[in-house]
Amino acid sequence: MRKFIGAILALVVLVSCKEEKVVVNDELVKVETIEKPPITHFGFNLDHFNVVHDTVRRGDSFGELMLKNKVDYPKIATISEKFRDTFDVRKIKVGKPYVILKSKDTSEVAEIFIYQNDKINYTVVDLRDSVKAYKSKKKVKLVEREIGGVIDHSLSMSIDTLGVDYNLTFALSDIYAWTIDFGRLDKGDKFKVVFEERYINDTIYAGIGAVKAAYFEHKGKTIYAFPYISDATNNILEYFDQDANNLRSTFLRAPVKFQYRLSSRYNLKRRIAYYGYKVRPHKGTDFAAPIGTPIVATADGTVTESTRRGGNGKYVKIRHNDTYSTQYLHMKAQNVKRGDFVRQGDVIGWIGMTGNTGGPHVCYRFWKYGRQVDPFKEELPAAEPIADSLRTDYLSYIQPLRDQLDCIELIEPTPELEETLITYNP
């Protein structure tokens, strides 16, 4: 009997938030209970709803999902028409998770729709009373991490063997895009990075955060990289080296970031067997890469052409200033239209095989004062260094970061690792 009463007491403590009085052995006992915390997610108390977790499937549309969950068509139309800037119902993607919070009464009408854009960001469509939609994000914890390695085959493989997110490779390629050709690294090149990793609820990994400091040793030359806001008015953050020089150049070295090879260079005396070895000048530089590889603008500018024409296939042409223009040929598809302003590194299209081409590549053409030239032989202008008034502050700011980088241990590839890498890269 006492065991039974004890079980009742335990149950009361777990599920009630009120003060209870229980008779035990003819004595009235006062029991203080602990309130069960509500289950909250996305800013809502899930105890107040019937919760449905699912993912967008092939053929699903926002309208169909809402109609299946008893939402009136006028509300669906309101979301589709008035909240397109916040939630474009035409762009929900297959495989993206979503949550529907239904009313707890017998009608089980969908009251809240939550679309998870990624691990951190989500969009809430509130269907109660007056319809509204807004974007929000989960709380993220930033954890600093340090790595150091030696290149054996490629930067991406070296980073992967250190157990780090592959996206760190892209982050480093952006930082060093103007100073290091990551498609032509040497065995023995060294790198060190101090960066942040993002976690949700302390345990769920949510991707790479900011790169706080980096070091690269390539062909015997050491290049540090530190983020610094040199333009406080526009809050522009850029990366500078150990001597306060801007790592950014006016033009990127290539219109493709990774997985490319130079299949044909600018050559005014090129001869082709197919044409009887007659001179057929090639006024572009060909970057071969798989179909669908993103093509990026090599500098800021305005799109003057985005069309398809003859042997050029689908292409984009950008005017950067009175001196320079660039053109990108043989695209699978363009991502910009005439009149668009693009920033350096923006994706303007994807590699394809349109026009006269024997394989997937982008023919990159470069104009200076209206004449096509070889971009690899041009001395292109560099970005401005840090202003003299900020130089002392910058050098003071980077000193502890530089000391931290210098203390990071380099992890050498092991013989077993080298054998594995050779298997993957014969």
C-alpha cells in the first residue's frame, strides 16, 4: 500500500504545478510540486497545437498543402499575393522540412505553417485571424576552432582529412581568390585557420561561421589574412594581409572558383587541325569544368548583354568601368539580365555547351579600352590598402590573431592517408 501511495506522490510531483495535500498513514502531508515546462519551438508553445512534421515532396505546392489542412482559399491567395517578398510560395523546394501547427479542436485546421529555409533560418506563415508572414532564425552558439595542415593533393582533401566542413574550402578560396590559384597548389604548401563553427542547441552542427584569421604558405611566400572594417560609414569588411595590404584585387583570377582547368589560353596565333591548321586567333581564355558549375562575375559592373548569339551560345557581357569589360560564353543558362548591377563573385550563369564548343567550359573574354586582351598578362589595379589613419589600429588589432596562428600545430599527412588519397586521385 505504501508503494502505491509513493507512486501517486511521484506522479503528482511530475505533472502538477499546484500545491497538493495527501493523506499518508492518517497524516495530512503538504506536497510542493514541480511545474512541467512547456515544449517550445520556433517561438510557439507546441502544447497548444497538434504538430505535424514533414518535408516538401515532389509535386507538392503551398496551396495544396494548405487545402489538405483545411485552410480557406482566400487566406492562401493572400499569402501568395501580398507576402511574396517574405515567402514566395512558388519557390518552396523539394526536400525542405516544414512544420504545421493545427488547432487542438476537432476541426484540426492549420493555424501556423513553418518553412525551414535552412538549419538556422525559417519562415513563419501565421494563418490565424489576419494573415501574416515573417522570417526568423534559431539561436546559434559560435564555437571557435583552429586547424593547420600541409597540402598533399588539394586543399579540399586536406581540410576533409582534418574533419572540417568542406565549406571552409570555399571560404578560404574567397579570401585568397586574388592572390592564390587554388587549382594549382603545390605539394607541401601550408595553411592555418582560426574560424567559427555554428551550433543549434549546443549540439546540432549548423555550418561554418566567420573566418577570424588565416595563414597560407604558397611557393615559399607567406600570406596572412585578417578581417577588418576599413570603411565604417558603409560597414564594409574586407581581408588584409600582415602589411595592411588589401587581399582583394579589382578582378578575380578566374570566373570559376573550383574544379576547373585551363583548356585553352588567349592565343592570336592558334592553329586548329579541323580548319587545315589555318591561323584561328583565340581571343579568350577557356576554363573547362562540369556542366552546371557556377560562373561568377570577376568584378563589379553592369550587365550590358545577356542573350544567345551564334557560336557564342548563351553569354553575358559586363561593363565594369570606362576601361574594362568582360564576357562569359557558352553558358547552360544565364542568371542575370541586361541592366542588372552585379558584385564581384556573384553567380551570373552556369557552365554549359551552347554555341560552338567541343566540351563544357566558359570562354572568358576581357576588354581593355574596347580591345580584347589577355587578362593574365595585364597588370590589373589592386584594391586600396588600409588608410594611413587606420594602419596603427589595424596592426595592433591583428597582433594577437597573428600570434594565435603562429602557435597552431601543422598536421602532416600520414603514409596511410597518402595511400588513400592516391586511390581517390590516380
